[in-house]
Amino acid sequence: MMKAIVYTTNTGNTERYAKMLGQRIGLPVYALEDAKKFLEKGTGIIYLGWIMASGIKGYKDAEKHFCIRMVCAVGMGATGTQLQEVRNKNQIPLSTEVFTLQGGFDMEKLRGVNKLMMSMMMKTAGKALVEKADRTPEEDDMLDLMMHGGSRVSMENLSEPIKWYEQLQTCITKERREK
């Protein structure tokens, strides 16, 4: 059973998703460092972290402390994309549900190595997208985020994680009644 939502954020998009999800499903929300202080080791949680090079920031640390039942990875890509790549890169067990959510991009909020890496990515991937003649709508959106920044955080992007959580709660309630 999940007792809390735990997150790691860089520019605020993941925190926004965590708070929106917590409000919608009625679970308390903690930044990872706070969760390690206030929640017991092994507590069942939903984990939200931001994606960098398909890695989910904070996931390995959270996994050491908590029993992660669902992961929402927040990145620049469209919601629902990169699922297998993210699962594989982070070695997320098949028993843990994984969702990807489109967050946003704000170069001004990045610091240090993260800013340097994104600058390099924008020069290579951004240039390739600009020069690509037959961009998909998703690629147009990615290019827009890279060039102009912005946020794609929305309740609509949380619809699948919410649906999964509600179905799980229905099953748990049914099992309790049958006992």
C-alpha cells in the first residue's frame, strides 16, 4: 500500500506534478530528503523524478529507502513516450508501474553541469531538429521547448497514473471486503 508521494525536482515541474497528484489522490507529498527524515524505511510510495539522459534523478536513492510501487518520470518528451528506455536505464522492476510525463524546460533555472549538458544537447539535438524537414508534432513541440522554454505540466498528463492508482485502490478495497 502506498502511503506517500516522494519527488526530486530540478526546475519545479516534477514538484508541481507531485503536488497535483497528491492533492488528487489524497496522499502526502515529500521532497526526497524530507521523506527520508519523516517516513519509515520500506514505506510504500509513488516516486516522481526528472529525467536526464533517460536516467531518473533520485530514483536509486529513493529505492534504497522505500518500496516504490509507481514511478512517474518527468522530462521534455511527450507524455507516454520513452517508457521502455526509462525502465531499462533505471533497472525498474516489472512489478513497478512506470509512467513518463512531459514537464518543461527553463534554461535559467539550470545550474552547473546540468546547464552545460543541456546547452550541448540544444546545440546538437536542437540543430538536428531545426534542420529536419519532416518533423512530427512531438518534434515540433520539443524544438519549441528547447528554443523558448515553457511548461507542459497539466492534470491531463496525470490521467494514466491517476487511473492506475484508482484501479489499484478498487482492487485493494474489493480484496478486503472478500476476507
